Amino acid sequence: MKKEKTPLIRQDGFQTLLSSLVCVLGGLIIGYIVLLLIEPSGAFGAITAIMKSFFRYPGKMMLKYFGQTLVRTVPLLMCSLSVLFAYKVGMFNIGVAGQYVAGACGCLYAALAWKLPWLPCLLIGMVAAGLLGAISGLLKTKCNVNVVISGIMLNWITLYLTNLILGKVKSPNSPYTLELRGNNPGALLPRMGLDKLFNNEKSVTIAIPLAVIIAVAIWFVLNKTKFGYELKATGHNYHAARYAGMKENWNIIVTMFIAGALAGLGAGMLFLTGIENWETTTSSVPAMGFNGIAVAFLGGLSPIGSILSSFFIQYITFGGGNVDLQVYSSQISSLISSLIIYLCAFVGFFKFFIQGRIRKKDEKLAAGAAEKREGGDAK
Amino acid sequence: MILLLQYTIIFASVLMLVALGGCFSERSGVINIGLEGTMVIGALGGALVMKYLPVSAGAFAMVALTVLASALLGMLFSLFLAVAAISFKADQTIIGTAMNMLATAGATVAVKAMNTIASGGNDVSSDIAYTHTKDLFIVRLGEFEFNWFMLIAFVCLIISYVALYKTRFGLRLRSCGEHPQASASVGINVFKMRYAGVLISGLLAGLGGIVYITAGVSVWKFEYGVAGFGFLAMAVMIFGAWHPLRIALAALLFGFLRALGNVYSGFDFMLALNIPGVVYNMLPYIISLVVLAFTSKKSRAPKAAGLIYDKGSR
């Protein structure tokens, strides 16, 4: 049988892409208006600086900054995978921020205090974050605690605990943890020659291809396996899943463990490159997790969409540092990304709008066809 | 000891105001995760008044205008939540998360722009200083610094209690958070009630914001937002079981713990215990999580909180 071709506008994926593009456009336009309000003369230059991001630098520097942007895209992608994975079972994983912190805590402590090589460090961070996620899942299934609320509480508990623990491996004259490069170079992720591609940018490691592979794997698990099917069924209707004989509570806990582990892995993949150290006086939960929520929704809750959207958000974040800091502030790009996530909440409404238009058109066509037929009968 | 008491009361005032805000919103059926962001915007409004209004305006005008600016901006900002979540049926959790990011980023951009323009490019910080005007809020009673905000918080508590439990409006608002379809069936306008709930929460959270940033310091760096106080207030609301009077008690307890974290180094016996300061910061969250774990089976939370109101469903 021949498969009938659906027009592009009727495909769900295309509708999602279209809605996301509208969100991005909306965010950029409002961002531009804000720039105009601050100082009209340089606003156009500033918004192009944000949009051009690392492309405005000449050859070698561009490659270096491109590499750094990719390095920072990795944790963002992992956090967004964590969010969308949990969302499939109907859990809003706002705890992703805390799980990310737990991952950083686990891998940095293992690397600096126990001097372990990179793989065990990465795994310790992953398990620490996974367990934190599982606590949320456990509290949900055993005690009926809302995952959003327990996630928020655990975020702050983890942040303070991490400051306490990593305070033991901080450098004596700054609030930051010790440099990995000087203290335990074995804990740095292997580069396998990838840094050569990016003008010897030392922070480019196997984390980048690994993150893409994990994103594809998550897509596979969700769409092509029995486990993924059960998760989605639990998310759609908890009681129906239970009635169908699925272990719905166990599924929730496992999902939250995996979601946490993904966020923790993301943290490891950033901090074990040595590009950044943990600041032990951090007074608020890092934005990485919350940005992950933004990225997940901007990517239409699809792992492949997340790859694109996480790169985009990191791209304009880097661009934000390019604006003339004597006039504007680099936070303009956080403003744009927060506007984009705000608009993303309207995606459902926007899709509904498109579908409504399509339905109206269909009805018109059907009515027209019926009229013709009637006309034919009369003849 | 007096310092501890003073900090406890002022922190409790902040937490109580914001938690009462959250209470109004959730009682009407909308979860307001954007409390943190609303505090930032309210704080910004108040801080600007305190920066630009001259000291000669007098204590009454200063307090009144600051309160007004904070409350108004908080309300305006909460419209972000109200319009999206009530009129457009968007997911309340995403909106709240976006609002928190938006508030800190927006406030930072705004303050930096103002500082940059005012200084001709020399000062690109996100600080607002209100050193002189802050004194107008304080009445010294011996060693204890009485702050007018303490009284305002107390008044808000009483009004909230009466509004929620002794008026027709309160009964209707609460019904919308329990079973909106049932409320609609007896002629209550659920949309209007939810708008009211969210706007009141914006007002109270905005007020809480200005109280928080003037509590201990006289310069505020807006890049830091309000350092998690909005989320702590959510914990207070939950610990207080969505009831104004219990919220007041919970706020006192959590405020005390927070104050202890600030001033514990002033007490010899507390230093001797050798507990790191972060433990006091952590405790409120741990306590509320434990309480939640034990009480959530038969939760007192409004039943329809967080659910999108759909006229058609039953």
C-alpha cells in the first residue's frame, strides 16, 4: 500500500519546529526592543554581535571560541535530556538544577580528594546525582510528595551541602576548588585529538561526541523500546498503566534516577574538562539546570531537538559577552533566553491555533465538496 | 541576643509576606513558582524609590511610596503568570521558572543600564545603594531596631486571615482552588478569582522583596536576585499548611533558623558547637521536606492547585 503524503504544515514535528522558531523570534525582537530602550544608536550593532556570536572573530580565534561554546553546550544538553526524560513519565524535573550540582560535587570531590582517574570520577558524579533524582521519585511514589516541591527543596539542600563538601578541596586563597590540571591531570577527560580540530582548545574532549551519542540513545530508548513505551504510558495515564500490569511506581523511581544521572553526567562533562572550577561561596542554585528546562521545551521535548536548541542557547549566551559592555550588559542574552522559555509555555496554544486553522480549512473544503455533489445530484 | 531577635523578626516578616502571597495564589488554584522573581522585581521598585526620593520627604512619605512601588511592580510582574496560566492555559511550572529567570536577568539589565547612563560608562555594576533613606524605616528602641516593615507584615497577616476565612471573597477564592468546576456551577467566575489570587500574591511577594533587601544591608546587587528566599517562602507556605496563622508560626521558626545562620558566630556556646553556618541555611529545607514526607498522604494542599481550569472537564 502506498503511504499517503501528509503536507508539511500538518506534521506534528513541523508544527513544533514552527512554534519554537516563533518563540526564538519573539525573544530576539523583545531583546532588541530592550537594547533600543537602553541606547538606540548601538542597538543594532549589539543584536548582531549576539547573533554572530563567535563568528565575528577571525579564523583561529573563532575555532577556539566555537570549541568553548560546544564544551558548555554539553552540560546544557544533558540537563535538557534529564528534563525531557522525566517529563515523559509526567514528572516535571525542576530538581535538575540540584542534580547537576550533586554531579559536580561527586566528580570534583572524587577527583581532588581521592585523586581518582576520570572514568570513576564521572561515574561517581553520575550516581550521586542519580540517587538525588531517585529520592524525588521515592518521595513521590511512597509519600505522595509533589516532585516539583521536593525538587526545589533538594536543590537548596544540595547546594549548601556541596559548598560544605567542596570547601574541603578548595584552593587556600580563593573560593574556587583546586585546579584539576595542576592537582590531578588524570581526572581530565581524554581529548583523543579532538582539541586539534579547534585550534588546540584544551577543554574540547570526548564529552562532546559522547553527549550527542547519549541524546540519540535517549531518543532510541523512548521511541523504540518496551521500557520507553511503558514510561510514556505511565506518563499518559498512571492508573491505566497500573491496570495494564506495568510497575508504575518502579518506573517512576528508575526514570528519576536516570534523569538525575543524566544531569550529573552533564556536570561531570563540564567540570572534568578543567574549563571551570566550582565556587564554594555560590549563593544560588546554578542557572544551568533551569536553562536545561528552557532548552528541553524549546526543543519540543525531543532529544534531537534538544541538541539544536541547547547549541542555540549557548550560542547566544556567548554572543551576549560580545556586546559593548560600556553601554549594554552581557545579561541581555539571559534576558533573551528567559523570554524564549516564557514564550515556549505558549507553544501548546500556538499549535492549537495552527490546528484550528487547518480544521477550519478542512471543513470549508468538505462543505465545498458536499455542495458540488449536491449540485451534481440535481442535474 | 537582641540582634538575633531583630533578625528573626525581620526575616520572619519577609517569609510571612511572601508565603502569604503564595497562599493566596495556590488557594485560588495557581501554583506560583515565580515568587522568587516577583520578589526581585518588587525589591527593584522599592529600591528605586529609596534611591531617588530625597530624605527630606519625611518618614511617612518614604515608607508609603516605597511600599506602593514594590507592591505595584510585584502585581504587574505577576500578570506574566496570570495571563499565561489563566487566560492562555500555559503550564504553570514552566511559566514560574521562566519568571524567575526573567526577573533576575531583567532587573540586572535595567539596573546596569541605569548605572551606566548615570555615570557615563564608569559604573557598570548592578548595585543600588539606599544608605541614607534606609534610616527612615527604623525606629530605635534601645538596642532593638524596630522596622516599620515589621508592623506592615503583621497588618498583612491579619488582613489575609480575615480576607481568606471571614469574607465571601475568601470562601469563593478557596473554592476555586479545590474544585473550580463546582464553583463555576454556582456562578462564581473562576477566571476572575484566579486573577485576584495571583495579583494578590504578586503584591505580597513584591512587598516581601523590598523588606528582604533592606533587612541587613544598605546596598543591593541585583545580579544575585534574592538568593532563594522566594523558594524558602514556598517551604514556609507548605510547612504552614496553606493557612495564614500557621504560616506566621512557620515563618517565625524558619526566620529564626535563618537569623541563626547570620549571627551564630556572635555566641560563644554556638561557636563551641562547631556547626558550619550552611547547616542553619539548610535546616529549613530539610525540615519542610521531612514534614512533607509525613503529611503528603493526606495533603492539605488545595486540590486543584496547578491544574489548568477547563470549563468542559468534570
